[in-house]
Amino acid sequence: MSKVVLITGGSSGIGKSIGEFLHHKGFTVYGTSRNPQRILNSVFPLVALDVRNVDSIQLAVAKIIATSGGLDIVINNAGVGITGPLEEIPMEEIKNNFETNFFGPIEVMKAVLPQMRVQKSGLIINITSIAGYMGLPYRSVYSASKGALELITESLRMEVKSFGIDITNVAPGDFATNIASGRFHAPVIKGSAYESVYGNTLKTMDEHVNSGSNPNEMAEAVYKIIQDPSPKIHYKVGAFMQKFSIVLKRILPDKVYEKMLMNHYKI
């Protein structure tokens, strides 16, 4: 029987690309969407799931297991972007970002781990971000939520290894998806101390996404991880300089690296 895959946020962007790639490779793929009835062109079934709602997570997981008889691979892909000067981002938006990018994936993992323990096998792939390896200006909350998911994966991976379950992170760089349109942008406030610099930085960030790599690169990377009998803890997928920026953070003095980032963002 083909392996059963659950992908959160599978209706667009990276999640959709991964789902289509695995579907064509013969996997039994289930994607999720908050409103699956609105998606008419999916080549794999979409199940209603909101990662901010525990009941919807448990219902979706139970439905997939009942239909397929098991669950082999879970890809925690659902996530949202957020930008703005930390001082000007409403606290409710900060909490919403963590609910989606951090607490949601935790709830998904809690929901699927009992089944994987029964099977004595399973693979969970958490989609994080290269931004989670560093504090980026005007992306503080996004960097923090993705960085937190990277670390929680490291811990949980050790806790479940004896059950035959593998957990890994895949950190993408900028990919050409609709994440910029779905991102919460703190408004550029007229007369704000951050007006000029934040406004210019926002344009730079959107340009990076619009000129990003093809999401199929992520799909191919995920497929290779699934084929690996002993996945690594961390993977990075993206342009060379984006991946190299993580290496530079490890080897450069903190203030030199900070200056490099400020020069990049022209602040």
C-alpha cells in the first residue's frame, strides 16, 4: 500500500506543490484548508482543518486515519507571514502568528503521535524558514515563531526516537508563492519614527518573494527526505546566499553579522 501523507496548508503555495509532487509519485495525499469547499482544482483530497482550532485538528486526523487505516508522514506546512516594527505590531497579531506558526504545529504533532506510536513508525516534517535562524529587522515575530519551531523539533525528535518516529525541519528561503499577499503587514504609519525605513524594507521583502525560487524545489527536497531511512535534523532549501547566511552567522562576530544585515536592508 502507498504511504499516507497529511499536509497542512495544502491548498496553495509550497504545500500544494509538495502534495502534487507526492501524489504523482504514488503517495496517498491528504491536504488541509480552512475552507476546502472553495478549492476546486486540487488533485488530492482536502480536509477541513484550522491549525488554530484543536477540535478541527483532531477531527481531521481522525477522519484521515479512519479512511486510510493509518498515517505515515505529516508535513506541518501551514503558516503565515508577519511584518512590521515590533513596537507597532498589535499584540493580537503577534499571538495569532504564534498560534498558526508554532502552537498549531505542536497541536498537529500531539494529534498524530499516538497513531505513529501504535504503528511504531512515522515521519513528521516541520516546514520552518531560513528566517528562523536569525532575527531579521521588521520580521521579528516571524523569525521568532519559526525559530521556536526549529528548537521544539530538536527536543521532540529525541523524545520519540525510541518509538520509531523521525522528526525533521526543512527551512525554505524565499519562494515564489502567495505568502506576501497573505502576510499581516503592520501599516506604514504616517509620521512614525519607522515610516521611511520600514516602508522601504517592506518593498525589498516583497521583491524577494516575487523573485523567489520555484516551489517545486521544496517538493523535490521533501521527497528526498521521505526516501532517506535516517533523516537529518535540519535541512535548508533556497538560494545559495540565503543558506550561506546561516553559515556566516555561526562564524562572524555578532556585531559584524548585525551590520551585514542592516546593510542588506539599508537601515
